[in-house]
Amino acid sequence: MKRSITSILFLALASAILFAQQPQRQLTPEQQAQQAATREDHKRMMELLGIAELRPGANGSNPQAPNFANYDEAKVKSYSPLPDPLTLKNGKKVTSAKVWWNQRRAEIVEDFDREVYGRLPKVTPKVNWEVTSSTKEEKYGVPVFTKQLIGHVDNSSYPAVTVNIQLMLTTPANATGPVPVIMEFGFIGPRPGAPAPTALPANAAAPWQKQVLDKGWGYATLVPGSIQADNGAGLTSGIIGLVNKGQPRKADDWGALRAWAWGASRALDYFETDKAVNAKMVGLEGHSRYGKATIVAMAYEPRLAIAFVSSSGAGGAKLHRRNSYGEMVENVAAPSEYHWMAGNYLKYAGPLTPNDLPVDAHELVALCAPRPVFISSGSTLGGIPAGDGWVDAKGMFLAGVHAGPVYKLLGKKPMATTEFPPVENFVDGDVAFRQHTAGHTPAPNWPTFLNFASRYFKPPVARR
């Protein structure tokens, strides 16, 4: 494993150096127009909220910048006490699972809906899934069936916006029954704008898809950009624009994270109709911004069985109040990222602060209970930009720790320790945690996650 991680770290460093040596690409007219429209929508939302100015975020990559991000634990500023997930708004303590399900959980959801991620519309369009191709092939030495699917979203209410969700599903051809599936927020084919793939060293870890197939499970890829664009200019299109009939958002309307999570729910709708899939054993994985979407989807979609939340940072599993390490609330509220959240979230980058939020990320993790969640990240090893300090591993670990009382109330195991662990130490529990040394990537934590998931997933035996 150490050789594998070393190889991955070497590739991450090499990629960072190569990227730094590349000349800055000129934006196309289309990209320039997109950025202008994004800035205009961001400005409109600030005016709607009566905000004149936002505090600047941190610079995560330039140590010479005056606002360079803090990666020193000794410089973390004190923050207000975290909201208690087991105290009702009226001050009474939650002492039973019944009160959690009937009262407290709904209070927390309402605060996240209004102030952080935005409200899902009361009515969303139906999705008609079409299998556009079905192929029997061999993947990593395993016979499989691969289906390419398009989820056609009903746009009869506003034909000017079309949404077609892209999904790919691969299942073992020799399975004796429905299999568990791990779904990733990702890309089908090469990632747009990504460099050409480089062959991994012979001792590198196997691709996650092979690791999944080796367990007799299936895997799927859901394309978030086919649900909702990853920019503010796209908020009047995609599923958000379709439901709003092309009009700009209100302050508590859903952002892209909730939209992507909605798309994951629609994929689950399809899995429930596919006889090759055990729809009660579907896990979701996402990295970085898609790690944020993964923990949001897990919190809101009770049919998801398990989540692998990789390097999600601020707006994901990191505590908002721990705003003086790595990525900050101010970064998420900036024009480059605000579209992920509800418009109301901007308030906490000016004039309010993260300490004023009625909820925090530990309560987002608690909304996943009693289902298992694996929180993952890289470490600060490798320097900038190869390290993963930006996402604040400790801030995410602490969110898992402080979700523990809810897991315990519901009869599940909280994290085995409240002390931040050394790198590459697995912290057990139904909320689990591990950080690796290979930078901003989920790759080294896939084997740990799949072993973790094996406790909960029992596939039929596949004949090879």
C-alpha cells in the first residue's frame, strides 16, 4: 500500500508542476460571457439580500498572497459553541429516537433548507429513463453488462429549457442475483479540459471500478453537469432554471448541490426498476465539490445506503464555524462557488459570520444517521498544491465526532475516538474517518471504504 500511495503522490506532484508550467489559456468568448453572467447574478443576489460587500476568501495556492489560507493548527481561531443536534428549538433535550424523527430532525432540515442549501421545490418534473445502449463486454477481466442511460426530464411546463441526465451503469454479467452498486458523481469518458491520461505505475492501486467489480458489485457514474451547470450563469437553465421557468432564484431556492443530489435520487428511481441492481444497497461517492454533493444527497435521500464523502471541505462535511483553516465560508460565497448554495448563504460572508449560522456540518452528518458515512481526505503532506490542507481534514473529522450523539441515540456506533488521528489511521464507527498522504484525490481511500462498506453490503456470489 505504501508503494501505491507513493506512486500516486508522485503523479500528483508531477501533475501540479506540469500545470504550473502551462501558459494561461485565453478564455473563449463563450467563457467570458459565462463569467460576466455569473458575476451579474451574484451581484443581483447580494442586492436582493441587501448586502453591500462580502469579506474576501482565502487564497489556497499562493503563499505570498496577503490572504493566503491558514494551514497551521496553532493559528485556528476560537469559534462559538456548535449547535446541539439533540436540543429542540424550545430548549428541551431529545431523549428518544421518536422525538428525533418526529421533531428535531425536521427543525435541522428547515434551517439547512432556508440558510444553507436551499429548498427543493414542492413539485419537480418527472424523469423518463431511456436505455440508449446495452453492451456485454469485459472490464478488468470481468464479464459485465454496461448500460448507457439518459433521464429525460419532463419540460412541458417550460419547453425553453431541456434537461437530459446522463447515467452509466455496469453490473457483473455472472451475478446470481441483484448486486449492490456504488455510484459516483463523475464524468462519462474523459473529463472536459483534463490532460490526457497517463499510465499508472505497475504498483499503483487498481482503479476503483475494478475494486468494486472484484467484490461482485456493480458501479455507476452520474454526470452532475447534465443535471445542473456548475456556474452561476447556468442557474436560469438546468433543473433549477426549468422549475423556475427561466427566472432567477429567490434567496432560499435550491443551489447546485441540492440539484445534483436530486439527480442522484432520480438515478435511484431507475435502479429500483433494474433487476440487476439491489436498490437497497446503493452507495454514493463524490470528491471535492462532488464530495459536498454526496454528503448533501446522503442527508436528504433516505434510500441511499452508504456514502463515501471525499475531500468535501467547506459547504460539505467541514465545520462552518472552523473558518480559519483552509477553505472558508467566504470562498464558497464568492462568485466562483455561490451557485452551490442557497442565496441566503451569502449573508454569512457579510454582514453575518459563520458563528451566526443556526446549523453546522456535524448536523448535516447527523441527518445521515443511522446509515454509515465514511469521511475521507488527503493530508497537508506534499505541500501546496499537492497537499489537501484546503479541505481541512480536522474540521471534517470533528463534524463526524459531533454527529456521534445522534448515531448513538439511534443505536449506532459513533467514531471510536474524539482525538484527531495520525495520517493513514482508520477511525472506526458507523461514522468513520481516514486521511491519506497522496493529496487531493480519493484514490488511496477506496480500499478502506470498500472494506467498510462490506460490513453492510452482502452481494450474491458471482460465478466467474
